[in-house]
Amino acid sequence: MSRVIDGLSDLCGRLAAVLFVLIGGMITYEVVMRYAFFAPTTWAEEMSRFFQIWAVYIAAAFILRHRHLIVITVVVDRLPRWGRIASELFALAWIAVFSAVALWYGVITVAESIAVGRNTATMLAVPQWMTEIAIPLGFGLLLLQSGLEAIRVLRQGPRGLQAADSEL
């Protein structure tokens, strides 16, 4: 099961990277069309926003898996092994709790959007659930990854920044 979760996290991380590159391309295209040719697009701004929302939420589990979160280790580095383990488990528990809450409310929001047929207030009128579903999917994967990371901490001990960087 850990290989499946890790594989999904890595796949989503790569997909998020591709989405960020596409966002850059779309914004560049929009700027050129708007200011060089005086012909703004009707899709570039909304689609880049749509891709950005998806990229951010699906990248979260990848970032946790590879330990690229912002961390302040001035105190944790001075703790004994058991203190570092407790600190990591505490942080992972908070990530898991927040992810579970976001997953729960995200599913409710998506279901409500589908039920009422909510669309974006733009010319494209994209169904709102297509954007909102990124939240429960991203946080669902983050919840699974945080659980897996907690198991790893219990089995293997705390992961330092050097260990996480060497995995890449």
C-alpha cells in the first residue's frame, strides 16, 4: 500500500510541475495577445487559475513525502531521538487532522455545487465542482501520505533534512 500512496504522490507532484509550466505559457500568451496584438483571450486567465488551484492541492502530498515543507529546526535538532520522533508525529498528526477536515468540507462543497449546478461567473462558465474537487482529492492524498509518513517515523525514526534530500 505504501508504494501505491508514494506513487500517487509522485505522479501528482510531476503533474503539478507540468501544470505550473502550462500556467506560465498561458499567462505569457495572454500578455502577448493583450498588449502586442490588442486581442485578449477569453480563456487564458480562467484556465491558468483553474490549473493553479489543481497544481497547488495535488502537489501537497509530494511535498510532504519529500519533506520540502518549510521547517524551523533550531529546537528540534537539539532534542534527543525520542523528542524528534514525538515532534514529527505531532506535526504529522496536525497535518492529518487538517487534511481530514478539509476533505470532509471539500466533499460537502463539491456535492452542493453539483446539486445546484453552480458555474464560474466567467465567459467559459466552467462547472464549479471541477475546480472544487481538487480540494478533497488533494487533501485526501495528503491525509494518506501523512499517515504513511507517521508509520515510517515510528518504524525508522525521524527523517532529517539530509535524508529527505538524498531520496530525490
